[in-house]
Amino acid sequence: HYMTREGQMLADVSPRRYFCTACHVPQAEIKPLVENTFKDMSELGFKPAGSDQ
């Protein structure tokens, strides 16, 4: 988690490692401890910067 794709060591966690569930997924079919309440920006009504839409 502390190395770039090129093998360079970092002092902090690599930004590409912030999505823990990409590798660390539940290994059992159980109810999650915390409900996932993620909402995409498009669902919240925000427009992309510089967008006239």
C-alpha cells in the first residue's frame, strides 16, 4: 500500500489504495455492519465544474 506502480516507496498510503473494498472484501454472506449510503454527484443534483447543463 506504500508503493507506486513504478515501485517507488511512499511515506503515506498511495492514493490509488483508498478504495479498500477493491481488495478487502467480505468473505462471508452476512449483513454489512454499516449501510452503504454512497450517492453519486449526479444523484445529488450537482453539475460538473464548467458545465452549462
